[in-house]
Amino acid sequence: MTWMKHIDRIKTTGIGTGLHMAGSRVRGGIHRVIGSVSSHVRHNVSSAAAAKRTLGLDPEIAHIGCLDAAEVMDLLGTGEHGLTEQQAHRIRSVHGANIIAPEHHDPLSARLSRAFLTPFTLILLALAAISLYTNVYLAAPGEADPSTAIIIGVMVLISGGISFWQDTRGAAAADALKGLVSITCRCVREDTGAAEIPLADVVPGDLIELAAGDIIPADLRIVSAKNLFLTQAALTGESDPVEKTPAAIEDPVGRALVIDDCENFAFAGTTVQSGSGTGVVVTTGARTYLGGIASALDSRPTSTSFDAGVAAVSRVLVGFMLVMCPIVFVLCGLTKGDWLDALLFSISVAVGITPQMLPVIVTTCLARGAEAMRAKDVVVKEISSIQNLGAMDVLCCDKTGTLTRDKIVLERHLDVLGAPSDRVLRHAYLNSVFQTGLRNLMDEAIIERAERLAAGGRSMDARAGEAGVRTSPEAATIAGARNHWRLVDEIPFDFDRRRMSVVVEDAAGKRQLITKGAVEEMIDVCSTVEVGTEVLPLTDEQADQILDRVRGLNERGMRVVGVAQRNDVPARDLTADDEHDMTLIGYLAFLDPPKESAKAAVKELDDLGVAVKVLTGDNAAVAATVCEQVGIDARNMLTGADVDLLSDDELAERAERAGLFAKLSPLQKARIVEVLRTHGKHTVGFMGDGINDAAAMRASDCGISVDTAVDVAKESADIILLKKDLTVLAHGIVEGRRTYGNTIKYIKTTASSNFGNVLSVLVAAAFLPFLPMSALQLLLLGMAYTVSCAALPWDRVDESFLARPRTWDARGIVSFMLKIGPVSSIFDILTFAAMFWVVCPLVVGAPWDALTDPAQRALFALVFQTGWFVESMWTQTLVIHLLRTERLPFVQSKPAASLTALTVLGVGLVTAMPYVPGVNAALDLVPLPGAFFGVLAVMMIGYLLLTSIAKALYVRAHGELL
């Protein structure tokens, strides 16, 4: 449907505007697809020119852009006060929720199919069918025995049930965690006014108020704007902010329309860098420009190093299976003569070697870790980021709110000579209370102090605890300032100017431009200075004196903001260029003291092997004072000016030693993070909550934010803290490492065990005159082992493992598999020898070569198979406990009670099966003599010793076991 036809449809239905959205869930949305789209753009658009060539828009969008704001509002069926709630509900019921890419949830049938129709269960079902055919259909009357088929059916139910339960539980846990983090927008509705609503609730025709830090929720036509600058990097790859205005664009007759032409459109997924404005929603969901790109991209999630490592292990095991199983089939067929049994056995070997439960166990480990982290106020947005959180060895963070209390107090309001001045506070109050952009903690501190002062009518200059008691004329005027003045215009804050201005007008028509900002930048735009009742030229000497006073306050840990005014304000819309020839009237000193927990938290992170580096836009002296108070070395500090002078290699070298980077721009923060990652080979996390942190968070291995952060910061984060505290983050890091530790336990143990089984089966197929284990026994053993491992996600992890970062290394897993796996094969072969030459002849009464009775030979084979079946379960269970820790198991490192219980239960059940009537017959098991358990005890002791030696040698060679 074209744009014009779409609008015609809107007008005829009388329900406002809207576009159909596929999907019915109101979760997912913009933030879930921005990363993949921006990654696509970054790799496929190398320049602005390329962006214009490849990112063309539907030409008919020009019709909307070419109309003025009033015509657009009329055309889209909305007014200056927005839609009513009833209209919005009706539009949403017709056109669906505003979801860019609906999150796919498999139906129950698909999840059941995935759980029960695996290679493992299919082979079991094939064996059940063969058993029914031979033991029931071909059986003589009265001799039918379906017990084997029944047992196989129970195995299918257990295996599929475990997979289904873990799959469902993991998905439910992920859904619950995602629901804890919400991103909203400010929507104007006729009957409720301006209010925050979820992005998914936005409908075409809604009016959306925009401010710094907001994510654009849908494709909007701008109807009003004030210095509104957007970052469109997610769509075009260009990092420079683009200004948006409500003015109609020129009709692009005869040429294609591109994003850069649409100066009056804000596209879904872009972010507000500075300024403010209002837009009317034109399209939502999949019909937005972002939705169009997302639908054209591969919907598969980006593969992480963790995913790649798991896949690498799987490929190695599958490769061994593809090579070994045909060999096993041929050897068994040639040496045993029963090609059907050889086929079933080789297929069972293939199923046993293939890590079919690996994804389920890994997902369970990650889901359990995410749940445990949630209990410690850490919400995981992207579950695979748990590994990066645990691997992090450098944490970059801002100062405010992270190291400090996040409760800024206005300590002093001073004139240029350093004397207390309520006049300065009054001007700062007007600036803060009337500005409509992103109100920060300084604004709140100014408003709080001014209103307290106004309520008491007293001066409260509060020098280090002093409070004046004199009545202040300026204080008295603050009480009515909000009613006496009105906002006429404003120039929003941005990180280049580092200041913001408002224009206010009183009832007599007197206008004032009031500006506050960083003192150095304020001095740059001031030509005069207010001293008492006089306005004097601002000389270099006076500027130096002011900066000296400011430095003194900075060194005491105070952040200082300058305040200036200008009276000859032109009667027109102002821009940043109008901030000149101002009069500096004074400055404000704020105190944001360190948190009591900050020093201990920094020490805790250091003990965990995580170096904390502060990246801040604040003054160097203030930041250095705070860093010294919390135990961060600030001696090798770099400023933004220093960073710009260094090459990447030089910056990497200096960044290794620096603990503090001050007066940084957002792009400088991102560059430092990128250099630490790529040149320093660190796993870098970045913790931030502001607009200026988003670029650095995206550049990091693990973006960390807080639930109270601006939308663009939360969108950029992988991890969300429900409390802005480094102690909470330290707990999250430990939990991430515990999750990784339990995951890698299963992967390494399974890989080495399966590899050992491959070697053992190959030897058995070549030298034994019968199959070493039946196909059914082999599958049952694999299932029993998998069930025993199901408690690993809840296992304890050694403190020594948690003490330092661990990075994912697929090659290390393969090395572990090749070096540890053969140990089990050695004892399997020794078991073969003991069973073949000692135990089986003891039971049957003669060695194999001396037997001629087929029944005796059959009993010999059954005893052998039963013995290896039991011995394999004991050794596989023992290896879980031996390889889960570098230390002495059960003595120096105790497993979780659930893991002990499951492994003991598994061993007990497998050992008891040969003695349970009916079960043993169905599984072709026979009771074992007491001599077998003597042999088993010797094998277990030897296996324990040899595995411990191999483990120690591996740790000595590689420095770690897991």
C-alpha cells in the first residue's frame, strides 16, 4: 500500500492514521533490532555518499514532508492536543502494537517437537519398534514380552520431558527478566495530557514530545522543534548529529528521496542528542523505515564468542562421530557378523557422541545465572552477555552516581569575587526551572535550594555548614519568580558548548537571556563581569582570578558552574550563536560526595581482577579528588585535550597506566573504550546512564546501565543494574563467573568424556568378538549421564576460579578434550581386559575361546556388556566430580547437594538395574558376581589417581583446569 492510499484509507475510516503491524506481543520493539541494523549499516555503508545511494526512501513520503505542520496534523486526523485515549485504543485494535520486529515465540507444538523428536529419541523409538516386532509380533503365543519397548518408552518420556522442561523454564526466565526493563516515550493525549507510555502503545496520529536522550519510537513528522538534533548513526552510519526542523521540504520531483533530505522527519530507532520538539506519528512498527531494514536483514542473533566456542566443540565432536561411526559399523559388521546389530550400535554410538543436550544444559546454566543475578539486583538483557560480564577485566565508568552519592547538593552560590550571592541563585533558578530539556541533578539541586530559600526568606550561603540568617531581597523574589516570568525561548544543552540558555520575559516585556554552564566555556562567551552593582569589562586578569577560585573549589571536590545574563535580547528565535557579549554574574559550587561504599567496592573489584577507570566529562580537579578518596590512582590522568593529541597506539599505552580520564566528549569516551579493547586486548565493560555514555557502551564488550538511565543508555546496555552501585556490579560479576564456571564444567567434562568413549568403542569394535554394549544400553547410559549433569548449573564454584576474569577459548576446550579424554579410555580398555579374561570366565566357567555352546557365549557377552555398562556409569560420574574443580573433590571443594544427590542416584539406579527382575531382562543385563565389584574398586581407585595426575599436569601446563 502506498503512502497516499494509506492516508486515504485513514480518512475514510475516520479513526486517525495507522499501519498494520504483524505480531501480537507488546514486547521486543525498537531496542531489540537497533543493534543488528546499525551493525549492518556500519559494515555496508562506508560513507555518507554510500548511505544516500543505498538507503533510499519511498518517493511518496515526500508528500508528507512537503506539507506544513498544520496541514500534516489535519491530514493525519489529529490536533494540537493529540488523540483521545478512545481513539488511540481503536487505532491500536485495528493496526496493532508498535513493534518493529515481533519477538518470535515457538508454539507448544514446536517446543514439544524439539524436545521429543531428537536423534536420541528417534533411535530409541526405532529400537522400541524393533523390540515390539521381535518380542511381541514374532513371539510364540503366550510368550510376548513388551517390557523392553515399555522401558524404552519411559526413557523417551524422561529424556523429552527434561528437555521440554528446561527449554520452557529457560524461555520463561528470559521473558521475566526482559519485562523488568522498560523504555517509554512521552505522548500527548487529549484527555490525559503528556504522559510516559510504553513504545509499543504508540499509534499513528499520536503526538510525541522529544527531549535529549529519547529514542524515537516510530517514524515522526516534526511539527515543532527547538535546536533539535538527532543521531541517525543506527540508520546511516554517520555519527554527526543532524538538525530537525518543522519546515516543509522541497518537493523532490524527478529524484529519489533519501534520509538526509528529510529534515522534518525523525525516524524510528534514532536518538535525540540535544534540543526539544514534538512530532506526529506517521508510521509504526514494521512499516517504519527501521522496520523495513530489519525485515531485509538476517533475523538470526549475532553470534558471540561464547556461541562460537560451543559451536566449535560441537563441530569437533560431530566430526569425530562422522569419522568414527562408519569405522565402528564396518568393524562390528565384519567381526560380529550381525550387520543389523552393527548398524544399530554404530547409530547409538553416533547419538552418544553427538552433544545433543549441550545447548539445553548451556541454556539452563545461563538462565539460572540470569535468575541468580536478578536476585542481586542485576538484570540481564542479553543472556549471552553473562560470559562477557564475568570475563571483564577493565570497567570504565562515570563518576557521578557511580562513585558518588548521586545526590548533588548546591553548597554555594557566589558572585565573581567569591562572596555569597542570592542574585546568582535567582538567575540559576530561572534557568533550571524553565528549561524543558533533560533536567539533571544540578538543576534539581538548584531548584531545591532556591525553593527552600524562598520559603524561609533567608540567605543560605552555607559555607561548610554555616547558614546565614539575614533577610535577602533576592531571596524574596524567588518565591514569585515562576509566576513573574515566562519562558520565551531556550537554547538546549549540548556536549560541545557545555552550556544551556533560556530566554525569559516579565509582564512588562523585559527579556533576559540567562545561561549556565562550565566556567571555562562561560568565560569564552562573556565580555563583561558584574562586580557588586557595577558591570565592568572582563579582563584576562579577572578571568584568571575567577579560574583560580574555581580551581580551589574543584580541589575540594566541588563541581562549579558559571551563571551569566544578557539583557539586549533580539525578538526572534535564538541559536547558540547568540550566546555572546554576556555578563558573568557568578558561579555555583556543587558537592557530590563519594558513596560510603565506593572505596570498598573499588577494592572488591580490584580483588576480582577488574581495574576501574573513570571516564568523565567533569572537571579534572574535581574528578581527581573523588578518585583519590575512593582509591583510584589519578596520577596518570589524561584529559580530552590529551586524548586528541595521541595516536591509537600511544593512547593504548597511556590508557594502560591511567585510572582517570577527565573532560571527555562522548566520542572520546568511545575511542578510549575501543582502544582498550582492540589494542590492549582487554574485555572492557562500560557503565553509564546518560546520553553521553551511549556511544562508549556500544563500543564496549559489555554495556552496563541502571534502571533510571535515559532511554538511549538503557537501549545500549546488555546489563541493567536496579541499584546504581559498584557493589551490586561486583556481585553481578561474581555471579557471571559462577555461571560461566558451571557452563564450562559441563562442556569440558562432556567433551573429554565423549572423546574417550569414541576411542574405547573403536578399540572394542576392533578386538572384541561381540558388541561391548547393546545399542539400548549405550543410549540408556547416555541419558543417565545427562540427567546426572542436570544439576551442574546449581553447583558450587571454587573461590579461586571466581577470583579473576576468565575468557572464552574454544582451542583450550579442544586441548582439554584431547589430553584428558584418553584417561577414561585407558580404564575402559583395562575394564575390557578384566571382564574378558577374569570376570566373564569366572561366571561362565571358561574363557571365550574355550566356549562352544551358543548359550554360554551369549551369557559371556551379557556379563561383559553389563560390567562395562556399570563401570562406565561409575567412571563418568566420578569424572564429573574430579573435573569440576582443580582442588581435591569432596574434601577441599564440596559439590552442591543437588549434584551429589543426582550423581549418587544415577550410579545407584544403574548399579541396581542388573538385579531388578524384568528390568534386567528388558535391558539385556545380568547380575554381576562379587568379584566384579572388587575389580571395579581397583579401577575406580586407579582412575581417581591417574585422572588427578593428568589434571595436575594439565593445570601446570595451562595454568588452569577450567
